[in-house]
Amino acid sequence: MEYRHKMKRSAVSLVIDKAIKNIQVDPRRTIRNLVDMGECFSTTPAQKNFFDLAGEVLKNKDNPYYKLLLNLVYNVNAETVKTISLNFGYTALNYGSQIIRKNEAVLKKRIPWLLCFDFNTKYRDINTLEWTKSVIDDAVSLGIYTFVFRLGDFAEYFSDVLEICKKHKECCFFAAISPLLLSKEQLEEVAEVKNLILSINVTDNNELQCSKELLKLLHDYKCFYGFNTYYTNANADYIMSEEFTQEMIDCGCFFGGFINKNIEKKELEKRIYRHVCSARGKNGKPIFLFDFFTDAKYISNSIFSAPDLYISDKGEAKMAGGIFANLHSVTLSELAKTPKFKFAD
């Protein structure tokens, strides 16, 4: 299977290379061909439905997502576009999901498709670079190829993420960071990492100007990036305003993630979700907005038919239903074989 995977990955890589060149000449037809290819590689009915929907959306060249895709191709390094498309669109969505299903059949359990590291507190003494690499190595053996890092304000972790991206070249990484974490000196290094998508935190009004400046620098370096913001009742009206959305579009963001600061505030979450849905679709904006918790749950259940898993700043493996165990004392693959490893439906 490993040899077949390498051959398929090489073939898909060639198709994407050709598409990136052709899109300059005939963007509409090329994007349609890429959607058709994604449908061919889909392995579940939900995934096929997703690409069917994408095809319908992109038939209309006035659809804002058509403009968004063109912006992506024109303004992001071509090697980055190819690598992320390959790692997420093929390796994670197709190859990784096949491994996950095989492991699920053996273990009689659902396996997560995504790991989210919540490194928002300073536990550098236990969450070492080597430990994090070992968790990702183990996750890959289960078929997990997609990882999110929520880093808070700790620059040490961001340096680790860059090292991890370089080591795990077939994985797709997302890093949500404070604008203060990324120095101008690091931008060149970040631009060289092709399997990383950055999300800049724009919640703090005191840091907003710094965030905008950083977003524009990321545009100059042809990076793949967007924004994230933590919402409360105090800032909800502003981040849902036309002014805020347009500012983020003007800064070159391809996406924007809204994160509930207080998960008990379900009514506010529903309100935010209505807002992000109104900005999507044929009458929406040329930026993809999403609610982190609501949309992650939908993707997990409807597209991947699998949960996602959070690793806390203390190394605890968590999902709806409670804490499973601490990954400093047991590996993820070992944990998956125990009765503790059971996700709430």
C-alpha cells in the first residue's frame, strides 16, 4: 500500500502542477477539473456530496468563492498551493481516511481525523519538541494527517511548529497564533514551510494594527493565511460587521475563524454561526468564514464520519465525553486499544 500511495501521490502532484499552470490561461475550466478529480478520489458518500456541491458553486464565475480560489492561486506561492492541496486534499482526505477506516475495523472504535494541540499555557518543560513529534508520529500511524496548533502567546511553541512541519512533509498543519509571536525576521523561514496554514489572532484591539501589518507582510511573502478571533458578547457586533469583514479581505485573508470564548454561551454561538453562514455561498464574500466548534463538529461527523481530538496544554487527550488519558504516560495508539477511548456520539 505504501508503494501504491507514493505512486498515486506523485500522479496527483503532477495533475496539480499542471492545473496551477493552466489556471492562468483558463481558470474556470481548470478549477472545474480539480473539483472533478477530488470527486474521483472521494471515498465516502459525504465526501462525494461535498465535491458535488463545490462543483455546483463554481459553475457560476460570479460566485465569490471563484474569486477566492483565483486569489489563492495568484497570491500564494505555487509550491505552497500544491503542497497543501496534496497533503490535505489527497493524503489526509483519501489515503489517511483509508488507514483510519482499517484501524476502526480492527479496534471497533471511531478514530479521530484531526488532532488539535491547545498549547495556550506555558508547559514547555513537559510539552517538548521531541514529545510533540512523537505524538504526531503515532497519530500518523493511525491515519491522522491533519493537525491544528492553538499557541496562545508562547513563541517557543511556534519555533517547534516550524520544525514539525519540516519533519512531517506529508501532513497539513494549521497554526493559530498571536501577531506578537511572529517576527519580521521569521517571515522568510515561514514562507519556506509549504505545508503550514497560518491563522493570526485579531481579537485584541490593542494588537489589531500589529495584526493588520503582519497580515499584509504575509501577503507580500505569498503565504497561505487567514485570521481567527475569540468572540464574547462584548465584541460580537463588531466582528460580525461589514467593516470588519472587509478589513480582513483587504488584508488578504483567505479565511476567518470565529472561536467561542465561553463554550457555555450557546445562544451567542448560534448567532455567530448564522453570521458566518450568511457570508458563505453564492451571495457571500470572497473569504471563507467559519465557526471553529460548530463547523469542526459538522466536518467531523458529516464529511469524515469521525471525531476530532484535543490535546490540552498538560498533554491530556480530550473530546466530548471527558478526558481519556495523559499522552505523557500512554501513547495515542495504546490508548485507542483501551475502553477509555470512546467518543460521545
